[in-house]
Amino acid sequence: MKKVNQYSRRWSTALVLAALAYTSSAQAWIEGEVVPNSGTHTYDFDLETMDISNNVVGGTISKSWDLGGNFGVTEYCTQRINDARYYSTTSTMTPSTSNPGYYRLNEYFDVKVEVWIAGNRSEYVTSPFTDETNRYSESCKPPSSRFNNVRSGSKGKITFRITKPVINGIVLVDHELVKVFGRRGLLSAGVLSGEALSTINIRSGIITVPDKCIINQGTPISVEFGAIPNTSEKLNGNNYVQQVPIQVQCKGGSFDTGYLNIKLGIQSAGSGVASFNSDYLGTNGANDRRDLGIVIKDSSGSTVVPNQFYDVPGFNNNQGVWNLTAAPIAKPGSIIPEGEFDAAATVVAQFQ
């Protein structure tokens, strides 16, 4: 009999634990939470090519999207809710400090994102927003209700606003704009669901401007160092120096109105900057190249730091030559493994 009672107590304990676990799970949803049935729905749209003729601070260009495509959701509630659906948005972009209602996209553009809210609302609402109603009442019946006609995020408008004049244009690839969240009613007002209904992304796009700077007549600049030693004593940035004259011609748009103050820079590309000193370009190769970099210097012998802009002497009529040198440089005390290496960078321009 003792043995039976012992099992009985254990079984009773197991039942209590199971009941507690179930209660905790049932309270995981906020009241009225709307959850997509197949995970967050993704709306990708292409900007294609957009031309901005007014390439000045404050100039704008807009594009709309209407992608269609319904998706299913489940609404969770512990009591019947007869109310409209309320939407909110978030973004990984930060709000613009100079243009209210805009996000900061990059150093050249702020961007305004407007999301269409359907139902009986039928209007665009500027993101970010919280608890914007669609003014169309439906019911969530405990514990949950399903809907298959949701299109939140499928339609909207985007406006680009210039914060700094652009040269040659901008390429956008796989850029997330906003996430859209939903909730039935206002019993949990201000609280976001645990999962977004949809994400709106720019899949690809090119924004072109009339102001263009042609580098090296449009051909790639290639620098060959040949066979070099592998010790830091030899690879000190002063040996194996190669001349890198960069021809620049700027024309079109603002350049046709007069002579502008043009600044140039070296933008690190796939190889990034050197791990041991960010003043140098990084290198790649089949072997470990973390201790090998490329130092760029101007005609005065000063280091040209990647991702910074410099005044270039000798420019006339919006054109000239930026005389640079490039040399391999190793981390002090290092031995560089034998083998080939390469570095990549882009010459960029800005003007005032």
C-alpha cells in the first residue's frame, strides 16, 4: 500500500506541474495579438532606376509600391473583442535629425516611408506610427480567430530627400525599410506583438543624378607589386612603392554651372581595412593576410586614410590628377605567409 501511495503522490505532482506549464503558455500572447500563420510575410520591391535632376539639398523623388498578396493570421484573445485592427511600425533606420517624418538612409539621403492602411481607413500613414486603426471592426473569439485576407505592408510610398549632393548615383541592395505589427483592439495599447506581420524591403534600386565624376576614364586602376619579401622589416610602407596617378573629370549638373570644391577619398571595399591599423587598406589571399596591409600616400607623403575625404591640389575646371602612391606594409614583428594577395578599394568624390 505504501508503494501505491508513493506513486499516487508523484502522479499528483506531475499533474500540477503540467497545469502550471499550460497556464504560462496560454498567457504568452498579449490581448488581441495578431500573429502571421507562416512567419513574417516579406514584401520585396524593386526601385529599378530613378533619376534625380534636382541634385541639391532638399531635392526629392518618390516611388510607390503595390505588391498585392494576402496572407493568413491568427488573433489571440481571452475575451471576445469586437473592434478594429490596429497597426504599428518599427525600423532599423534612425529618425532624421533635420527632416521630420523621415528616416536617415545614409549620408546622402533621408527617406520617408508611408504604409497604406486599408479597411475603412484607406490612406497612407507615415512611419513610424503606433496603434493606427483601419476603422473596420471584426471579432476575435476566445481563444483565437483566423483571418486569411491580410495585406498589411503590401502597398505604400517611399520618398528620398537629398541631404548632401550626390555624385554618380547610389545603389541600394536588400535594404529593410520597416516592419509592420498588428493587434485587435486596444486592450493592450502600445504593446507590440512578438512577431511582425510583414517586413518591407527594397530588393534593388539605382538612384542616378546628372552630376558625374569619371575616374581614370572609366577603367579600373590596377597596381602590381611583383615579388616581395615577407618580413615586416622589409614591408615597412617605404619599400616597393608604386605610383598611382588617378585622373578625375567631373561634369554635368552642378559642375556645368561653375567650378566646385571637389574632395576625393579612398573607400575600402571587399578587403576592408587592415586588422592591425585602420589607416591602411586590408588584403585578401588564400593564406592568412591579417598582418598585411596597403598604405596609400599623397604627393606630400601624408597617409591617405580609407573612408576619409581630402582636398586635391591642382584641380582646374573640375578636373585634375590625384597623385598617390601605394606600398605593402606589415604588422611590426610579423612574418607574412608566402603566396599571392590582393586589395580592393573605390575612389569616391564629393563636392560643395
